[in-house]
Amino acid sequence: MICAIYARKSNEQSGLADESKSVARQVEHARAYAVPKGWSVADAYVYVDDGISGAEFGDRRPGLARLLNTLAAPLPFRVLIMSEESRLGREQIETAWTLKRILDAGVRVFFYLDNVWNRRDRAPPARE
């Protein structure tokens, strides 16, 4: 199964070591999360916003905008991996609406730090 990765890091993240919050590290961990599940990650489906606040949405987050533009049918991937939901956004309403758009497109979303997933009933099952 083909999956995508979304990683975001703000300029300011107190309480975390630089290595653990970098987008490169998030992508590395997401790829490692996919391997035992038998999922493949194509580089074309790795979406990154580096140094951009999670309070920003729309065109101010080019990686997220590119991800959302990919959700039109036919879907190139069925699973999206992120470190945690806060990578998607910091503003509660915008984040929930964005997550709903992704789920409504039929994509299952996995958060590897919590080892949990979100899905809508009509999303196709993914091998776990």
C-alpha cells in the first residue's frame, strides 16, 4: 500500500531537542513506522513545511496545500503518516476541518508517536 508523510516544524519549539523536532527526523520516523506494516512511501508523497507555524493555513503552508490538492480522485495514496496531530495545525477549528477533508477523501491518518489512527467508516482498511 502506498502512503504519504506530512511533517511540519515551527521555528520555535521549546522543550524539544533540535534533532527530535526536525522535519527530516519526522520523515525518517514516519518511514520507519511504515516498513513493518508493509507500506511504501514514494518521495513524491512526502509533504513538508519547515519553519512554518501550525497556526498558518492555506497558501502559507505550501506542503500542506500540496497535500490537500492531491486528495482529488483518484487518490495516489490511502494512508497518511504524521508524528502527531499537532503537526497538522495548532488552531483547533482549522486543524479539525483539515483532518476532516483528508479523512473524507478516504485517507487513513496514522500518528506514529501515539501509535493511533483516525479514519472515517468509508475509508478502505489498511494493513496494520
